[in-house]
Amino acid sequence: MKRNETYKTKQKDLILNVINNINYEFTIKDLYEKLDDKVGLTTIYRLVDKLVDEGVLIKNISKDNITYYQYLESCDEKNHFFLKCDNCGKLDHIDCDCIDELSNHIIKHHNFKLNRDHIIINGLCEKCVKKENL
């Protein structure tokens, strides 16, 4: 199901309002606390799973085996991907034709078709690299 074809519910609207105001990675516990008992934990898990399936959120598991989620801005561009900082969690949306070359290489040499809506490249952002070098 695509983003525009989802069902609207009061609980989903509450969750989306909170998520839209979080500018960083968050856990289910973080979301539950921000919702202040307005939505049950089971409903949060169910709706967050649906939002991941719909491409609204991405799900990351940290080195410490903690599951984090982050909001993905909607994008209709064909050539886009995300750069995710492993240190601060910042997620940058990038529009760049170079992803075509990478995608074609992976298909041709590795027989694997990329999901072009969810390409995330991990590393360190400019700010965190500068901190590391101090």
C-alpha cells in the first residue's frame, strides 16, 4: 500500500503528529512516552510496523540491538537515497544521478535489484567527522 492510500485513524493521526515533531531517531518507548498514554503500546507497535511497511518510517537496529525508527520525507524523485550518520543519527535526503550507476552495477554484477525508495548509506556526517578530528 502506498503512502497516499493508507487508512486514517485517530491513533494513527496522534502517532504521526508526534513523529513529525521528532527530528532524530526514536524508539517505541520514546514514542509511547511522548504520546502520554493516549495510545496503547500494542497499537503503537502495530501502527509503527505499518508505517515502516508504507515507507513512512525506516527501522534501524543499533550495535546494542536497540531498534530505532526515523521519519522519511516523501520523495517522488527517481534518483534519491539517504545518508545516515552512525554517530548522531542524522538522515539526509540526497537527489543524485550517481545512484543509477551503482544500481546498474549491482544488478549486472551481483544479480540483485535495489529497492530504490529505501537506499540508506551509513557513515559519519561532516559535523561528526570534524568532532572526531579535534
